[in-house]
Amino acid sequence: MAFILQAHSASSKSQTADLHVRHEEKLKELKETLANSGEDQLQQLVMVDAMQRLGVAYYFQEEIDAILEKQYTRSLAYNDNDDGNHQLLEASLRFRLLRQQGFPVTPDAEACNQIKNNEKLKSGLIAGDEDIKGLVELCEASHLGFHGEETLDEAGKLSRQLLTAWVPNNLKDHRAALASHTLEHPYHKSLTRFMAKNFLNNFQGQEKWVCSLRELANLEFNMVESIIRNEILQVSRWWKELGLTKELKFVRDQPIKWYTWPMASLVDPRLSDERFELTKAISLVYIIDDIFDVHGTLDELIHFTAAVARWDTDTNDELPNYMKTCFKALNEITNDISESVYEKHGWNPIETLRESWARLCKAFLVEAEWFRRGQLPNSEDYLKNGIISSGVPAVLTHAFFILGQDMTKETIDLFNNINLPSIVSSTATILRLWDDFGSAMDEEQNGYDGSYVQCYMEEHPGSSVEEAQAYVIRKISDEWKYLNQECFSCNPFSESFTQLALNVSRMVPMMYDYNAHHRLPSLEENMKSLLLDSFLSKGITHG
């Protein structure tokens, strides 16, 4: 509870004490409810789902693990003795919760076939509450698919078709909002940080646990809002003191926007220091990207890349002053992060972090040479290099050490290997393809840049932009399946790191959905909702 008390330090002591008491009361009530949830299997699943959607599940992880272990045993019993009588809602929800927790479950073929063989549903006769909720849960479950799970793909596609057809004719039905939200923002591909309040607004019930959970969620929201405000002030002070934009006037000046990446991806309130440190690394990715894209000459970029590769701060006389300033900041921040990791976790990652920056600059240079010389690579070469130039490998390498969990020689070697861990490469591929999709009208920059869409159209003469974009969407969907398989099967990384990779992928569409005014309306709207005011809108988009 120390982080909660700290977050409310500006409140009076009596108010803080009251919050503490109420928070502890609700935690105790809900822990008891979970422990004594009896044999109502569906209610157990609904409770776990609600806690996860509201962002408070980390308080109850031990109880949730016990429930899901029993549910997994139940799912095995169904596979051995399936009488076909269990409901679509329960089977779909159980599958989703178990898979996202890493249990080795396969899609329930019987549940999927229920929808495929149900002539009433297929004809559009959706009436009962169970019909809607079952279709919604099947739709949600389908987003956790692996490659080769065609039955789940088909059932998910059909559930989306049925819900899409049902909603416009039933707008007055309270369930239409639930169905519409699921179609537009499936839980697996959305961010809990931004979706929790919407879920709470529609989370109803007369049961005592529902009321307790609603109150706990509201207390959590207040605490999280206070933490985020404090972190924004901390990031803003750091950025101002760093002073890079005084000499590098051409670079983006958006520390709040950059902070939203770790804010939305590392959601545990206790990870405040980790969010701050990761923001520093992310900021430098954007700054160096601007140097390569919009300002540096090709000759300067070659020298800068060589300087980062040898990492020698004393022999950089060939660099212009603005590059010396950037490299100085890069060196200081990398050293600071390395020292912090060593103090907390006993491992000095300096060489691995330096190498991540060297790889990033080399990838930036490859792109600069391609496009400034008018050379368009084939799509495979472009994407292979683009995975590195996305900045994701550098950022996730920093995040791995900053989190400091499950650090072994074996896991560290994965980041030193020329072949990236799949969890990193899939996340990077999703970001690169979304970035190139065609809607990223980024900050009115007029630099050198290319896109996967361009490369695809060059390789397929006569293809339209729409056809190329449709192909990109399919590739993104395929990459999500690879990411699902990596995250929900055995992997050598911690739960925190795995969730970070997933959340970065979930964040991508919001961070590259620029409108005609070079703004990020979806991100702005979500941040305003999160903090109940509009003081962030300028900082998110224009610094």
C-alpha cells in the first residue's frame, strides 16, 4: 500500500487514511469472495474477467491462479467427456482466460461448431441474452488464435458477421453497445489502461462482489491518475533539464507523447521508476530518428553511425556540434540506465545496450542510403531492416534490463544474438507495418522515408494502394498469431516483459493514427478520459 499512500500524498492525512481503510476493506471482501466462489464455474470466470478488464487483477493473482487451475482441469474433463451441453459463453470465456494465462489449451471444437451448425443464429435470429454474450465471447476468444487454428478463425469470422448484422437493427437494445465495443475494440488487442473506465461504466449487477469491485476500481482509478500526473511532471522536468531541443531545434519536442508508451504498456502502479527510465530510451529513439530522417546529410549520418558503433566519446571531432550533443546525451543516459540496473539487479547491461543503439543507427543509415539515392528495396529486405529501424528491439532490450526479471545468461544472450527473440521481432513487425500503412502523417515532417506499401506496389505492377494496404492488414493479422503463440506458450521471459510486448503491439494503432491536422485524436481522447481534463492534448501531438 505504500505506493497508494505516496500517490495521494497531496491529500490530507485523514483522507489518505480513509482511502487506505476502504481499499483494504474491498480487497479483503473480494479475496474472500474469490476463495469461496463455490461451484459456479461461469461466475468465477466472469469475476476473473472483470478484475482483469478493470486493471486490478494483480491484487488477486494468487486467487486467480487457483481458480484458473481448476478451470483448466474442468476443460480437460470436457475434452474427455464432452456431452455438448456446455454453453458457448462459458466455453469461449474459459478458453480466452486460460490461453492468455499460458495454459496449453486448444480451441473448443464443440463450442465453435455450435455457432457453425446453429441454423437459428446463422439466419440472424439472435434474441436471448446468452446468444449475444456467447457470440461476443467467441469473437473475443478468436483474437487469441495461433497459426493452424482454422476452426477458431472460422468461428470468429462468423461471430463478427452475425454481430455486425445484428447491431444496426437493435440499437435500442442495451446489448448493442457491448457488441459494438467488442467489434471495434476487442479486449485482446486493446489497452486495459484506456478501456477500464468504459468497462466500469457498463459493469452492472446486484451481487455484493460487483459493488465491491466497482468501488475498488474507482479507488484504483484515482490512485493511477495521481501517479500518472506525478510521472508526467517528472518526465517534463527531466526533458527540460536535458535541453536537447535548444541545439537540436529540428527534432520533435514531445516528451508526454513518448511517456504514453511505457505509461500504457507497464500498467502496474508500482513500476513508476521503470516507466521513467524507459521513457528516456524511447525519447532518444525519436530524436535519433529525426536526425536521420529530416536533418543530417548522408556524410554526417555515416560518421554518426560509426561513432555510435565504436562508442568512443573522445574521438568524434568529425561530427557536427548537434550530433556531438546528441551522442553525449545518448552516452549519459545509457550509462545512467546501466548503473541503475546494476545497483538493483546486479548485472551491468552496458555492452548490450550500446550494441542495441549501434544496430538501430545502422538500420537508420541503410534506409537513409536507400531513399536519398532513390533506391527502393524489395519488400522483404525493407521489412527485415525495418524491424530494427522501428526502434522496438532497442526499446525492448532496455525494458528487459530495466524490469530486471528472469535475467539469466541465456535470456541476455538472446538480446545479443543477431537473430532477435520472436517476441521482439513480431512486436517490431506489427509496429513497422502499422507505421507504413499510410495513415501516419507524422508531425508535418518532410524528411526521407519509405514504406512497405511502396515496396509492395513496386513488386506488383498494376496493384492499387487499396490492394497493397489489404495485404499489409493480412500480414499484421498473421504477425499477431505469431506473437500470440510466443506470448502464450512457454517462453524464457517474465510475465511483465511478455505483457509489455503485447501492450506495445496494442498501442501501435493509436500512436500512428494521424488525422489531416497531424494530430492523434484517439490517443488524445483516451488520455483526456484517463486524466479527466485536456491539459495533455498539446503535449501529446505537438510537444
